[in-house]
Amino acid sequence: MLPMQQARLLLPDRPIGRITINGHHYLYATKAGTSGRDAVVLLRTASSVRAESRPFWLALAAAGGLGCLLAAAVAAMLARSIARPVLRVARASSRLAVGHDPEVLPLAGPRELRGLADSFNTMAGQLARARDAERSFLLSVSHELKTPLTAIRGYSEALDEGVLTPERAVKVIRTEAARLERLITDLINLARLDQQRFEIHPVTLDLAEIARESATRHAARARELGVRIKLQQGQRAPARADPDRLLQAVSNLVENALRCTPPGGTVTLVTTPGQLTVKDTGPGIAPDEIPHAFDRFFLYRRYNGDRAVGTGLGLAIVRELAQAMGGDAHVAASSTGAQFAICLPLPESENENDALHAFTES
């Protein structure tokens, strides 16, 4: 009997499957005929099916292997293209950390990597400027410390050799010692401000009272210099500030104004709500100096001792104190001198204004 005929007799109920005929394995598929009986549509030996499908599976395996190799190659290229800029940033950061000059990174690659390189370049530029400012600051401090020490040493030697009278030598030594003390005090104050090692206790106060107290403190020094201190005040000038810190900042402005104002000139303290301004009738400040007027040692380096501007630390302290109290410091130029203003927060409620009024009246 032929395998097809035997298959019709041996077919199970399943429409597709595997059967064994005379010890040989066959794969079959059936479909219902018009007479209601299943008709054999396909009958193939299992070995022939495997032989015919082997090239397909081999081709599929080869394609899969090739695809894996291509995917690995692409992944390696992408990883390298991403890792290279990141490694470049890491190397530049390491060089920067050990003190080398900052390296400018190229803005290349995907948007995220370009943003990383741009952020690094910005940070490196700011660090470079900070280092330059630190070097300049140290040079200026060294010069400022050396000048009074040299004067003290020179006059003490002259006094020892009898070249100068004791009165003359002592006066100069005392003056230079006071200058040295002011510089050291300013440096200590700046160090505390930088490290925020100080406390601010803001209260509601009257700026007119601060102005009057500062004028009283500097009255003797103003008479020595032949400068008049003038107060320009309204009824009340409320503000929120720490009285001690504010008085320190205003005193720095008044000392700077007295130093810059020639004999016969005037230093005016103007108070309005939330602002205290110190005006002088000195040589003033140039418009291009205004953005840097509060930088440390800026005015001293600018005039190189040609004008009595001090070290430039006092103005830096003024700005730091004003900002610590929630305000800021500003400078303006005029035809008759310079104007330095401290702006402070106003009292938050009418109750505080009423308390200030009661305090002022008492």
C-alpha cells in the first residue's frame, strides 16, 4: 500500500501533525473534503523537511550573528564618541584641580556633551579670574603691609641715630601704626565676611540716628582735615538692619569721604526711608570706575597712591555688610564729587513703623 493510502487510514483527528508509516516518519496536513471526510493535502518525510529547512536556519543564524556584530560595532563607536568628550572633561578637571591653567574644551558632539563642555569652560574661566584676583589681592596686601612697616622701621632707626627729634619720629610711627592696624582690621573683617563667621541681628531702626552717631564719631577727624560734616535728614528714615554692622559700614563711607575731600570741602549724610547716602566734594569717581568701585584694592591700584583713596578694602566691606543685611551698596558720580549709598529693606509692617516712631520720640 502506498504511504498516501496508508495515511488516509492512519490519520488521527488532528488536521496537522506527525505519523509513522513502516518505520518512517512523515509530516502531514489535511483539509476537510466535500464528502465530509478529510483529504490528505500534504505528506512529506520528516527528513526531507529538515533537509530543506536547514539552509533557512543556517542563513537565519548567520544573519543574526552578523547583526549582533554590527550592533556591537555601532555600540562601541557610540560609546567611544560619548566617552571621549567625557574623558576629556575628566582630564581637564584633574589638571585644574592640581593647579594647571584651565583648558578650553571644544564644543562638539551631541547637545548634552556640548552643554557639558560649555559649562566646564564657564567654570574654568571663572576660576581663572578668581585666581588672578587672589594673586592681585595678595600682591596688594603685601605692598600695603610693607609700606607702613618700612616707614616705622626707617623712623625708628632715625630716632635711634638721633637724626630726628623724638616728637617727629613718634608722630610718624604712631600714624603708620594706626594705618597698619586699620589694614589688619579690614583684612580680618573681610575674612569673616567671606566665611560668614558673623551674625546679623536686624531690627527696625532710624537711619537718621545712625547718620548722627557716625557724624559725631568723625567730628574730631573732620576738624583736623578742615572738612565740614553735614546732615541732611527728613522726619524719619526707617529701615531693617543690624545697628552695629550698619554703623560700621557708614563709618567706612565717611572715612573714605573725609580722606578724599580737600580742606574746606563738605561731607553730607543724607537719609531717606531705606537708604543712607554719603556725599563728598572731592575729585569724584570716573564713570568707568563705577562698576569696580567696590572691588578690593581697585581704587588703590587705579591711582597708585596719587590720590588718598586708602586701600580699597573699606568699600568692599561696605558692600559685603549691606548685602549680608539684605540690601546693597551703590555708587554714583557727579560734577561735585562722589555719592555712595547703602540701600536696606524697609520695615515689613506698620506696627514696626509705629514702634520706630515711639522709639524715636522717646
